[in-house]
Amino acid sequence: MNHTKSRPVTFGMIVGNRGFFPDHLAKSGREDMIAAIEKAGFKVITVGADETKCGAITSRDEVARCADLFKSRRDDIDGIIVTLPNFGEERAIADTLRQANLDVPVLVQATPDTPGSMTIRDRRDSFCGKMSACNNLKQYGIPYSLTTLHTEAPDSDLFRKDIAWFAAVCRVVRGLRRLRIGSIGARPSAFNTVRYSEKLLEASGISVEPIDLSEILGRIVRMKDSEAEAKLDAIRKYVSTDQVPVEALMKMAKLGTVIDTWMEQTEVSISAIQCWTSLEEFFGVVPCTVMSMMSENLMSSACEVDICGVVGMHALQLASETPSALLDWNNNYGDDPDKAVCFHCSNLPKHFFKSVKMDFQQIIAGTVGRENTYGTCEGLVKASPMSFARFSTNDLEGSIDGYVGEGEFTDDPLTTFGGAGVVKIPHLQTLLRFICENGFEHHVAANMSTVASAVQEATGNYLGWNVAIHE
């Protein structure tokens, strides 16, 4: 299980060159790109400068050499950067990617010419060569990504931002393929909204490992209190529990211990858990704090067995490397058409709150009793940039659909319970209409970052999902 940030991103690199263009540009361009990648904190795998002419790829022999290197490091390479310090040999680039067959994201970069250096000795023509390289990749059926500007110098601030964006794309693709999700309990009968197709997720490499809630509760019955002491201590350190009975805390600790152990044994990375109202009626606590702690540790956890919801949480978390939450698009905020209240009971990670305390679930308490609903994390969400995402399996069309976008959590005053915050999203009414017209769920994943574009690129361009971006 992944309790911390994922391993650093490693890029394969292909240097383009063409025989009748200046070789010194390929040589210096290779060095400049390696320096830019390493300065950004990433690793690079590429053929040596003495293994091919200038360390670039032009001939069939060089294609085979580079492809063999990439295949031998398949488990290490998360994405490939194609750098064009001059026009480049477009066919060699496409052949290398085809022969390596890594099926990872590809970024195509071209270095700009300098107006004062346009003689035959120094002219690059990368501006033109990039189009030819992309044309060949399109013919070969190889998906690829582009830099913000058509040409960017490797040492520029803009390319530094683009390589960080591309690394986020690679993390999302790597993290969603071969993802294993723990499905704990059955979908609550009142929540038709969280129905999904396990088979459509499996086709994208996402597996779901189910366990019945009775098995979780049965394992808890067999536990001694001493087996949950470590988790109990972790809960008390995580959130203020002054107003919570110790009996309820021990129940949470046992629940958390059993879930942690099961996830470790089954090698699942994230989870979605049944809540309303089985756990409250038949066990006597809500799972919110246990789930909040998992999300805080980058092991996203969604309520109501919302599997597609936790996929959205995980995608945002992979892109930003910070915790995600699952929220309801819940209320209007006064008369401002671009503001709304996002809310949950709540299991938001501590990362989201101005301050947080443990309390009871006020909504369910009215039916099952306050004493059976301790364990929520209550507080107001702090002001921050916000990215949001929602994915849904479209069983009628056999596709996975979704939307992403960005906005902000504001400091607007709000008097309520649970975990809640005011969001401001440009053209919010257009987004809400899109959600309703397309039948998306009321749950939305949120992250305190600006990574919507990277998530859309990863899921749309490389996983083949139908993902719209709200702007």
C-alpha cells in the first residue's frame, strides 16, 4: 500500500537530429534537456552521447539501440520526452516509440531559433520539425502531449512549468493503470447515484477488490483492545477527541486496524466504504475519522462505496501529490451565481481544514442516536486554490466519462456543521447545467491545487476516457 508520496518520476528521452542540420545543436540540446530534467527533480534515461551520433536518434541502428534501452528500463520509465534541438528525424522518433512499446505519455518539445543566429551553422528549424514529428506520431497511432508554446527553450521558466505538468500527467497515468480499489461493504440502497460498471474500470486497468461489511465487523469482534492501541493513539494525535467517549474511540481504532490490515493483505491502495446507516446502527460509530486519516496519508477513501468518486480523488492526488476529499455539491451561497457550498459529514482530510475536531454526525443522529454517530471531522475548509474532478462509468455507451475544472475555496463566512466550505468557480451555472444534463453524480472530488489540465490530459489522451474541462 502507498502510505506516502509515490516514487519520483523518471523520463526516457529521445533527442531528434537530422544529418544536414548542425550537429552541435543536437549535442548541446541533449545536454540542455538533461540539465533541465534533473534541475526539476526528475530522473532521465537516454542513450549515451558516445553510443549514437551526438546522443541523438536518426538511423535504424540508433532506433534499435534506444528502443532496447527503453524496453530494458520499462518498469522505471513513466513518460518520454522528445526534444528537438533542430528539425529532427521524425520517422526515427516514431519508430523508436513504436519499437519500445512502453505505452507511456510522450511530450514533444522544440527549441526556438534565435533571430540573430539563423545562418546555416546555427539555424534549428525545430519550429517546422515539430509538426513533422507530430504528424508521424499521429500516423503511428501514438498519443502525445504538447508544450504550452510551440517552441520553448529547455532552461525557460515556461518549460519548467510544462515539465512539472507533464510529470503530473505521468503520475496519473501510472497510478490509475493497475490500480486496486478496496470496496468495503455494499452500496447503500438509497444511493443509486454511486452505481458503476466494474468491467469498464477493469478495461482501463482498475481492479476492485470487495469485502462484505460483515467480514469487517466479524474481525473486529475477535479483536482484543490491545491490538488496536496503536491506532487509538494515532487517532488521538490526529484530531481533538475531548468530547468523544472512549468506547467510541476504541471502536474507531478497531475499525481502522482491521481495514488497514485487510488493505495491506489484498494490496489495495485506496478505498470506498459503506456508511449510511449500517455502521451506525450495527457497530455504533461513523467511519469518517478513519477515512480522513487514510486520505491524509494519500490513500484516498470515499464514502457510500462511491468507487468512481474515489477514482477522482486518487487522480487529483496523483497529480498534486497532496490529499483529496470527496464533497457534495450541496447548496447555493446567497445570490452569487458563481459560488456554492461544498459539504460532507465529514471525512475530509485534515489538510483541508482551518481547524478540526471530532464530533458526532448530526444528520444520522436523529434516527440512530447521538451515541452511535461519533467520529466525524468537523470544521471549515480553509481558503485555497481548488481543482475538482468527477468520473462516471457510462454503461449505455461503454465508456468512462467525466469532467474536471478549477476554482477556489474562499474565506466567506459559513455557519453549519460537518466539513464545509464555500467554493467560487467561474461560470458555475454552466457547470451545474452540464452536470445535470449529463446525469453526473452529486459527489465531486476536490484537491487544493491547480491540476485539472494534467488530470484531463492523462485520463482523456492516454486512458481514452471522455473528459471535459470546465473553463
